[in-house]
Amino acid sequence: MTDWVEVDAFLSERLVEPLPDFDAGGLPPHEVTGLQGKLLCLLARMVGARSILELGTLGGYSTIWLARSGARVVTLESDPSYAAVARSNIARAGLASAVDLRVGPALDTLPLLEGPFDLIFIDADKRSNPEYLDWALRLSREGTAIVADNVVRGGAVLDAAGADPSAQGVRRFLDMVAADPRLDATALQTVGAKGWDGFVLALVSAGEP
């Protein structure tokens, strides 16, 4: 059987513009893939986003794709060393003026932001996803798109009694999404260079909380 990684490479070669100067800087391999980054860019363009909030910058790969949509991006990163790598990558991509990178734990920096944002991408520590969803809703408007990454976790999301705090955070996040009348959502499982995982895509409506 053809390997998922090979298929990702095949598709990326044809559909994704490379970021030739991107430097992972020895960071953990948590960045989205090129295909996923391009998806984020297209989603931002589809909703006409002019302001985007990203939770979890890492090396700035997804940040660059979001900024390539033409929107202004506020991105939050808790680790100063990761943020330094991201600043360099964003500058080399020519997008420094489009990105406001804020350093510190997201739950400390989120209260300092002013919304609403047109698109919110949640890709930070998964155990805190329920709190991130609360803040995403506070900083959204009717029509805001909320995207959350890594919601399948190789199937670990099925284990209600599991000890993985990240998987349990995703489960609570999904329960909150399903129960909130303001959110109309779906999920997509993904396979590829990063294995088996998935996204949640949600649209904010004017329903009462």
C-alpha cells in the first residue's frame, strides 16, 4: 500500500507553494503540514477574514499561511525560544507587519485581546482546549470560524477513561462544542505525513449561550 507520507508529498508538490526559507530551528515536529497550512489560508480567504487569532505559534509555519490570506494575525506563543524562531521565519516570509506575536501563556494573554476575530485557530496545548473555546467564543462574532487541530490524536479521543490529559482535553472541548447552541460544527479526520488526526471546524451563530 502506498504510504500516507508519499501521498502527502505527491499532493503538496502539485498544490502547495513551498516556504523555502522556513527554519524549524530544532523545534518539536508539531507544525501543520503544507497541505494543512494551505487549507487554513483558503479557509481564511473563503470567510473573508481580515483579523485572525491563532493559539499556538511554535515556529510560525501556520502563522505564515494564515497571514498569506491577507488578514492581520494575532498569534500567541507561551515559549520565548519558540517565539524567537517564529519571529525570524515570519520576517523572512515578508509578513512581519501582518503578524502580532505575543509571548506568554495563552490564558494570561487572551484577556488582553480585543475582538472580534473573523477566524480563530486553536492549536496550543490540548488539555486547555475547553478554556480556549470559552475565550474563542468571547472573542468571536456571528460568522466567526473556529478551527481546532489535533482532535483525533491517533484515536485516543475515544478513550473516556484514558490517562492522556491532551485527549481528555479534546473530549471536553468536543462535548462543549456539541452542547453550545451558538456553534454549528463538524470534524474531519486526516491522514498523512503527521499520521492519523483531524480538525474541528465550527461556525459561530447568534444563538443564545
